[in-house]
Amino acid sequence: MSQRLISLDFFRGFTIAAMIVVNDPGSWAHIFPPLRHAQWHGVTPTDLVFPFFLFIVGVSIVLSLSKIKKPKTSTYFKIIKRTLILFGIGIFLALFPNFDFSNVRVAGVLQRIALVYFFCSFIYLNSKKSHQMWIGIFCLIIYWVFMKHIPFGDSLAGVLEPGNNFAAWMDRFITPGRMYQGTWDPEGFFSTIPAIATGITGMFCGHLILNKSKSLKDKIIVMYLVGSVCLSLGMVWDFSFPVNKHIWTSSYVLFSSGLAMLFLASCMWIIDHKKTLCCTRFGIVFGSNAIFAYVLHSIMGGLFRIPIIGGNGIQKTWMDLGFSTNIDPQIFSLLWALFYTFLIYLIVNEMYKRKIFIKI
């Protein structure tokens, strides 16, 4: 692996580790505010984790497909195969451990990753670099038009309420299965349109990283500048189309992608330019088996909730222990999340030392 890719693995791994921490508190009722999603409009650090991962998916698409000049049928077959595997694993995790097919949630995190990977890969292989940027802009604008200017059902255009917005209305027609929030789903199929634009912003950085005419320092500077512009545009657009992860608004795409570019540029500056590898191992280890780590945490999370100790699962037993003390339950909840993340780290670290890399 080239030195340049170390920062990318760290970025990917840091995002997966953060995803595990925010997804697995000891109790959802006891979480520190920064580890919660924004109730509706607005953003918290937790709201940045998923778009950061989709962003690095876009970067990885360019790096992995850049040597393909004329895609063959086998190339598209591999993309479709990987998409179906990711989507299928997402469905499996939604069913685990009860396997209640009558109440399965078809939309989900891995399912969105699969769809973004699929569309961004096809866009990359069948369009020029400049055209890809315009496709991303089109996704943001067309989504804004639908969300703000098209009436739906019995509602007026521009309504952006939980379960009462154009995306939620469309998802009730096009997204099969159970909705995560009953009448709407934060990973619904319609809001995948702007999520594709998130992947395309990552593709922009992938192209920049492969640009042989620019030095590493120049690439970092460009990334800082473009990231700052995207962040600023997202903040301005927020006044008329609020930053909102739940419906993946266009302003949210620009805001989160801008921050992702700034974070990646910082990683490249510290790790690749300054060659500072201190405290980066955990990210590199998680990044080397990112999807496996995510799947493993979902499976083990389900197992830890199965009643085995006095009718309670291990996770519930831990929180009951916390409730029996005078310690803030939010601390016990966070300690569980950190312990759980460390447990996953021990497993993927052993795989890393043995050079076991599971690629989907």
C-alpha cells in the first residue's frame, strides 16, 4: 500500500469506529447530546458519521476503477455482484436475530451504501470527470425542487416535517418493507438521490488524489479550499433548505461533504505529508476490514441483547449495574459503547496482524 493511501484507510476506519460507538450505547435513553442524532433540522457530530463513510466510498471508487479504460461486461458484473451482496447483508442484519420476514426493514445503512456504490460506479465508468460534477449538482437541485416546490398527497409544496414531506410520501410508494420510523425512513430510497451526490463529492477527491500534475501539498490545499466552499454553501442553503440528515437535504450534502473534505485534507497533511503515524493504528486497522467490522458489530450487538443472565442480555445487565450505582447512567452507556468498539477492534486487529482482509 502506498503511503498516500494510509490516510484513506485511517479516514475509513475512523468513520467505522465512530459508527460503532454511536450505534451501540448501553441504553438509548442515556446518551450524551453529541452522540445523539439531531431531533430534526440541524446537525450533531453523530450526523456526520454516515455521510463521511459514503464520501470515502466515492474516493475508493475512483482509486479502484481508475485503471479501467474501457469497462467490460465482467466489470459491470462485479459491480452488480458487490451491490447485491452488500444489499443482501443489509437485509440479513435487519432480520437478525429473530428473522421475522413479515416485519423486515428493507431500507438501511448497508443498503444505502450498496445503492450509492452502484450508481457512483456506473457514473464514474460512463462519464467524464467534469460531467460527474454536474451530475452531482443535478442530484442536489432536482431533490431540492421535489422537496420544496412539488405538492404531494394532501400537503402543500415545501412541507418538511417528520413523515410529512415529499421524500417520506414517495418512500411509502417505492420503499418496500417496514419503515424505521413507522411512516418514514432516514435511509429511504428517494433520499438516496442526494446521497449519490455525497458519493460524487468523494469521487472529486479521488480524482484529485490521482492527479499526477499536482504535488501532495497542492492537493491538500485544493481540498481545503473546495471543502470550505462546500461547507459555506451548505450553511447558506440551510436558510431555505435546512441541513437535515433524516431526509438527507441538499444543504446537508454540501455541509457534510465540506467537512469530510476538510477532515480528509487534515488526515493527508498529518499522516502523509508530515508522516505522523502516532495514534493512527486503530483507524488503519478498522479501515482495512471496514465492512466486516460493521457487520460484526451488528451481529454481536444482537447477540449481546439476547436474554441469558437472569432473563437479561449482557448489555442490559451492564446498564442495570450502572443504575445500581451513583454514577451517571450516560457514563455507563458510553463505557459500554467504548468497550464494544474495543472488542471489535481486538478482532479486526488480529485479522490485520494475520493479513486477513475480507473484501466484498
